[in-house]
Amino acid sequence: MEKLNPKLEKNIDDLVASIQNLKEYQKCLILKEQMIKNKELMKLIEDVKILQKKYIKSNYDAVIKQKLDLKNSELNKIPIYVIYSENLKVVNEILDFVNVNLNDYFYQKLNS
């Protein structure tokens, strides 16, 4: 792939930096570091991921769904995880907003 135009690359870097400077993004980084230190929490998160995969592969088996719901319920009682999830949701919404708006912008510019 050809190297990006330096001006375009700087604009993209500025956009990324703006996102990285969001308080929600910064909070996610801090909380993630704290969560990594909690082995029980990380085990619970891993259990949820495994059950999510099993649930999908099982073609949405009700028994696996019950186990998954139980683990998710446990996870959502842990304050640090809840705060992390809330901040991550905001960051993802902003990323989606940027993505949609860039796509719309390119579409309008390239199809007018």
C-alpha cells in the first residue's frame, strides 16, 4: 500500500489524538489497568467470553444462556466493571459517530 499524504496522515493523527484525549477514553485506560490486577475479575470476564462463544456455537441453547446470564449478572455487580463498561460505551458511540459522519462526508463529496 502506498504511503499516506503527510497532510492527510496528520489530520488522521489529530482525530485519533482527540479521541484519545476524551475523559471517557482516559478513564477506560485507567480502569482497565486496575481490572487487569484483579485476577478474579479477569477470570469472570474470560468465563463470560467463553460462554458467549459456546452460546452462539450451540445455536442459542437455553441452558448455556442461563449460565451466561448468571455470569453477566455477577459481572454487572462489580462497580469497576460497570464504570468501565459505561465509559467504553461512550467511546464506542463516539467512534461510531465519527465513522458514520466520515462515510457520509466521503459519499457526498465523491458522488456530487
